[in-house]
Amino acid sequence: MNGAATNITKIKDSIPGSVRVVAVSKTKPPVEIMQVYNTGHRSFGENRVQELLSKKDQLPSDIEWHLIGHLQTNKVKYIVPFISMIESADSAKLLRVINTESINSGRVTDCLLQVHIADEATKFGFLPDELTGWLSEGEYLSMKGINFCGVMGMATFTENTDQVRHEFRTLKLFFNTLKEMFFADKEAFREISMGMSGDYKIAMEEGSTIVRIGSIIFGNKTKN
Ligand SMILES: *Cc1c(COP(=O)(O)O)cnc(C)c1O
């Protein structure tokens, strides 16, 4: 096996089967994605719509694509017909468009609510109070084109592992609150997507169900 195939196999062997690995393939060419695909892996994550669309056409149709980067409302219609999960639903406005486009496509789109947990101004996501406020208004209950599956968050990019752990713990507790307040009877609302190459072990200790891993699978030559 080549590097990427060996890497993903080792990672998956080292973690519980209940945690889903999304192989983050942004900036990587289809030939490298195929190396991972050929190990039997099917979940891949991309952060740019244009790049996702061009790769998708060159790769097998049974790949489960996760959109993990900020999504502009005018691009929603291009991905809704095939996307497996939108992990980066970060505003009410975006959710409304995903809902409408999904209904137009005759689909129900699996979405995670991206929550801003990092101590960085640049990361997207709902602020916790903003999200509970919006959910309290009840609009989400009428969004028949969306399957609310849980939350996604990114920790601060820092060497301070205590801070990272604290942020993941905060997200897990916030997930519990949302589950209890709004999604108690919704079986699908069970995912906590947190953890990347540098912090996925901490994230799993704090309860993640999905980890999004790029550079330690593919290498980080052209990471963005
Ligand atoms: C790039 C990216 C990842 C993967 O990061 P690595 O450090 O390469 O594992 C995970 N999540 C999001 C949202 C990303 O943009």
C-alpha cells in the first residue's frame, strides 16, 4: 500500500468503529483520493464547492461527500442533489436555502449545525446563544428538506491542549443541551463532528462521533 492508504488504515485500526472518519481531501487530486477509496473508505470531505464538483465527476459515485467549509447560499443548489452531509450549516439564512433547494430536488439533506467554539474571530459558526435563540423560534420544525443530525465545531489552532480539550468539552455539553431542548425525540440528532489531524484524539476523548482528518492521511504539502 502507498502512504495515504497505509495512513488511513492505521488511523481507522486505532480508533473505535463507532467513530466515523471523514478523509479531508481538499487540494488533493483524484488519483490520491482513489488510493484511499481503494482501501474501502467512502467518506471524504471537501471545503470548496467548485473543487468538490470537479472531483466528484472524476470519481466513483458511491463516495459519500461531506461539505466541511463555509457554504455560500448561491452555491447550495449545485451540491444538494448529491451531497451526503453538509457539516458547515452556520446560519439561519443558509439553512433556509438548503431547505428550499432540498425540497426542490426532492431530497432531505443531512446537516450539522456548525457552532463557533474557538477563541478565533475567523472561524465560522453559530454562537451558542444565537443558535438556541433561533431554534427557540421554532422555524426549524417546518424545514422538511433538512435532517438535523447534530453539531460540528473546530477548536482553536493552538498548542494549548487544555484549551482545546475545554472547547471540545463545551461543544459536547452544548450538544447535550440542544438534544434535550429541541431534538429529544429525534433519533438522527446524534453526531458531534470535532477533531482534525492535530487534535482528534482529544476530541474523541471528549465525545466526538465524527473526526475530519486530512494532513495525517494525505500529507500536508499543499494544505490550505
Ligand atoms: C482542512 C480541514 C480539516 C482537516 O484538517 P487537517 O489538519 O488537515 O486534518 C478538518 N475540518 C475542516 C473544517 C477543515 O477545513
